[in-house]
Amino acid sequence: MGEKSKSKTRGIAIGSGASSWPITVTTTAVIVKSLFRCRNFIWDNDHKIVDQFGLTWGQFDTLVALRFAGSPYQLSPTQLYDAVQVSSGGLTKILIGLESKGLVTRTDNPDDQRSRLVRLAPKGRKMVEKIADQLASINGDLIAEAMGPDEREELAKLLGKLPGALEQRGER
């Protein structure tokens, strides 16, 4: 059975005034649109919070990657590049900014004389933990306002399946 026969459909009007475009809304369309809307809202909100700490999103993401590395909270530039998914030039700019704020330090890499290891400074660790705690609290509150604990558990379970399946499909 196709999705159309499985899902409820309804007409919606797209456009303004007299011009409209009635289309059939499938379950998939509702899911995708909802995911985008939620992502955009949370993304914008999270960026505002990170901005309040004087960081760009790339800088915050870099601090997160270093914090997740575990003690001594240190990675090579290649490891950071893989974790943060920015260009090498972009990463250099991010690291210069973080180093100037005292949030990371760079030291010689004993395994590769051509690179320098990046280490999360104590100030950087405190900041990234504070931001992450704030984001988790605010996002948790936002989601809790929309649904109860059982619904949140079910949503987390269902959404947890989706990225792996999509990534696997993309590898075909």
C-alpha cells in the first residue's frame, strides 16, 4: 500500500488571496515539515544563546568536540576538522579566535612536527559546560511544554532510528 492510502489527507491552501494550490498532505510531508520547523526554531534559539557568550557556532562546536574528547580534552587539527566539519581555513580562524579568548591552547604535537595539538583550557571547559547546560535546560523545557514524559521518550526512540537509516540509505 502506498503512503497516500495509509495516511489521512487534507487539502491546504498555499498562497495568498484568491490564488491557492490545494495539495494532498501525506504523513511524510507533515513529518518533514515539522522536523524542519522544529530544527529552525531550536537552531535560531541555540545560536542566540551561544552568541550571548561571545562565541560563534563554529567556536562552540569546536569546544564541544574538545570536551567530548575526554581528559586531557585535546585533539589534533585533523581530529577537530573531522569532528566539526569545517574547512581547514575555517578551523584555523576558529582556533585563532578561541586561543585569543583563552579558551584553548595549542602545543607541539610529539607525533607530528607539522601540527600542533589543540587543548581545551580550563576557562573553555567551564564556558562550554555552562552553555551546554543552558541549552539542554532551555530545549528540555521547550519540548516538555509540548508533550509529556511518555511522549518525549517515544519521540526520542523514534527519532533515534531515523539518522542511521537515512545515512545508510545515502551510502547505497
